[in-house]
Amino acid sequence: MELEEVKINEEIDFVAVIEKDLRYISGIIKQKGREILSTYKITPPQFIALQWLFEEGDMTIGELSNKMYLAFSTTTDLVDRMEKNSLVKRVKDPNDRRVVRIHLLEEGERIIEECIRKRQLYLKEVLINFTNDEVLLLKKNFHKLHQEMRGE
């Protein structure tokens, strides 16, 4: 085997390890998130919808469907249930009354803020044995990875 082939194989092995670690980390974060959510009266898909509305502001059901990779009808049902629980409300777009936007209500915002704060506290506990430099390097590299994945 030539030196170049060995180097490529080693890089592939590193990529495999990184992918596996990211997959496992994602699964653990998802599980922890579900544990946190279990104390609230919302489902994981409702949390994701509320999170999009919290971060992006009002949007149509179509826009929310695209963000969540869900069918329009599934998103409509999701919004119906959230509206019944006073987490969101439908509002007519002031610029075009034919357009209906989903607006995050105070209770939905409170739940999102509390859940995110609890997730951050969990991560802070996990990072307790990391040095400041290690945390900063991790932050920098995750930010760079996220930008690359988004094509920025």
C-alpha cells in the first residue's frame, strides 16, 4: 500500500469515528431533551415547532412544514393541538389577509425558554471536566462544522 492510500484510509477512519460520535451525541441529547420535555404537556414535534417559531418568528404552516420536513396536513394538526393549549395562535398577515401566520404565545415562549435553559444546564454539567480552552476549541469547531454544513 502506498503512503497516500494509507493517509486516505486513516482520514476515512477518522471521519467514521467522528460521524459515529456525532450520531451518539445527537441521540443522547435527544433522549435528555425528551426527559426534560416529559415535565411539560407538549410532544417532541411540538417542541421543534415552537423552537422554530421562537427562533424565526411568525411563519405560515407551509413554511413551518418545510422547516420540520413534515406534510402540510401533519403540521396543520400539530398547530391545531398547540393552539388548543394556548401555545400559539393563528393571525392574519397584515400585508395580505389571505395569508395566515402562526404566532408564538407567551406560554409557548416560556416553555421553550425553560427547556433550552435546562438543556444548556445539562450540557454545562457534562462539560465540567473540560478546561476553558477545550470548551472554546469545541465551540469554535462545532461552529465551523455547522457553517460548512449550511454551505456558508
